[in-house]
Amino acid sequence: MTEDALTGPAAQGLRAAPTTTAPGASTLLRLLRDGRPRTRSELAGATGLARSTVTQRVDALLASGLIGPAGEAVSTGGRPPTTFSFRPRARVALAADLGATHARLALTDMAAEVLAEERADLDIALGPEHVLDWVVERGRALLAHAGRDVSELLGLGIGLPGPVQHSTGRAVNPPIMPGWDGFDVPGYAGERLAVPVLVDNDVNIMAIGEHRTAWPTASHLMFVKVATGIGCGIVSEGRVYRGAQGAAGDMGHIHVPSGEEKPCRCGNTGCLEAVASGAALAEALTAEGVPAHGARDVVELARHGSVPALRALRQAGRDIGEVLAASVNMFNPSVIVIGGALALAGDHLLAGVREVIYQRSLPLATEHLNIVSSAAAESAGVVGAAVMVVEHCLSPDQADRLIAAGAG
């Protein structure tokens, strides 16, 4: 498995701080992040560290503001001991979910709870400088709106609607993102905010967000985004799986029987995306005399009971199910989540997906399989991007630097 989204990919803007102050305090922080208050004695017992060492590291964590006193434990004789707990609002993260024609930006705490957010129509084809300048400018505005200082910002997480080399944060030959190919997104945004910037494919961050929000105990999950394009984020053993080059989950460009020789924007013909994406359905409906300009129009038509739109959604679900049925047999997930703009149209898309998967997949693979609509819905991307930032910045190496800087 390649490096996952929840641990240290390349990031820009983090200034290395000396780690001489209570090295290893991140070990205690990791324990306390479960939300349960603990005394120094409990921390010493859980880690096997000497009481003096635990005291030193707790003091460093208190100085950094990442933990705080949480009351007193029951006394077993003498003065009741103080308990300590994680303070998720001690730092904040910026999260940007960038689509083909829209942007969603959120400020969250370290538990990925949204504190402030903004959504805008923003064309990714305007280029990286224009889009990233908007993210930085509006990100600063969200910080000010929430009454937070830039010094409290852990980092910025960005999801892009195209293939991303996660280790560098650069898009690779993205078909709908002119000017983005190879652009140093972490460097450009990180220089302006002076914080780590982590970048991933938008479907991967949505998979992280859905996993955190609705299925935290699911070891194997697939998140399918059906919008302007079609993509899949894969969670395996609780971590995002990317494959050798970061291209895992690009199911939109798998050939499907109903695609015949229909051209796809990737240059091939007969791809799933060419027949089942929001753009493809809008084009097909328009050709039938039902005007639609994109996924949002298809959703509106379906919500108003348009028979052609409902029929098109059901068939799109079947086409997506054709590809997922093979994936179910190969990967054997416990959960398949259908999200993205078209999933907001109701149950017709989901019904088509279920119909084909249960028909074509092995009984053992589908015995306990959940096929559901997204619970996080439009928040999945920003929640996932925030989780990506927090898990990176609170990973052992990074957390020790953060704690040392706060205690220094």
C-alpha cells in the first residue's frame, strides 16, 4: 500500500522547530485524542513511561495548548489527581474541496467539525493561480470571521478534480484542468499561508470524509462520486489506497458495454464517464429535447419528476453497477457509498447500482455489503481534507515539532 492521506506526504510551509523540549510528547497526545480525560498516573501506566517523564511531556502539551485540565479524578486517598484531555479547538484547519465548476471552503477544528464555510461557483479551468488565490483570500476571511488568528492554523488541505501525485501535491495530466499539470500547488499556497499544504484527488478526500463521518469502523469502503465526472476513493484497512502511481479508483475510464464507441474526454471511447456522468446525461437529455446543461440541471429535472431524467439516472446507475460489480468481486468492500451531485437526485441512481451489483457479484462478496447514499453529502470533501491536514500535522514527527514550538 502506498502512503495514505492520513500520514506525512510532502507539505510546504512548516518551519522545523527544535525537538529538545519533551521529545515524544506526541505519544501522550495520540492517547488523549480519543477524548477520554486521563491523569498523569494513567498516562504513565498506558505508555510505560516514568512518572517524571510523563509530567515533563504533559507540561509541554499544556504549554502548547493542545491539551488542558479536565477536572479531577476520584481520590483514592489524599488530594484528587487532575485529569487532562485533548482540546480540539486549540488549532484550526482550512479545507478546500474544488470541483470542475464549484468550490467549497471550510474552517474546522481538529475534530473536523466545521466552524465556518463558504461555497462559490468557481471554474477550475481559470487556472491554478486564480483558483488558489481565491482559496487563500477567502481562507483568511473565514479565519477572521471565526475570530481565529493565522498563528492558530495547522494547515490547508485541498481536493482537486483530477489525478494527483499525492507525494508532491501536483496534478498529473488532468483532463479538465488547463494550466494545472505539474503545477506546485503546495508551494504556491504554502508560501502565502506559511503552513503545510496537502493535496489529493477530490474523491479520495470525500472517501476520507465519509469514512470519518458515517463509517469509522469500516475497514474496506469504496466512495463513488458521480458528478461532472466519475471517480472512486478506496479505503482499505482504514487507509486511503492509491496504487503505485496514485491512479487507483479512476473507474470513470473503464470501458462499459453500453458505451459502444462514444468518445470520452480522456481520448478513449466507451468509458463509463462518457455515458453515466452528469455531463453525459445532460448531453443525452438535451438530444432528447429535454434541455440540461450539467449535473445540477439533471438533478433538478429528476426532482420535478421528469421521466426522461429519471430513466437516464436509473440506466446510469446500472452502468456504474457494471463496473462496481467487478470491483466487489476483486476488492470485497463492506460499504459502497454513492455521492456527488447526481446522488442528490434521489434513489433512482442508487437503485440502478444495487440492481446490477447484486445480480452480477458473488453471493459471498455481497452477503454483508452495504450500498448507500452519502451521509456526509456535500460536506464529505471538506471534512476529508481537514482530516488529512490534522492527521498529518499531529503525526508523531510533526506533532513533536508543533509541541516544541508551542512550549518554547
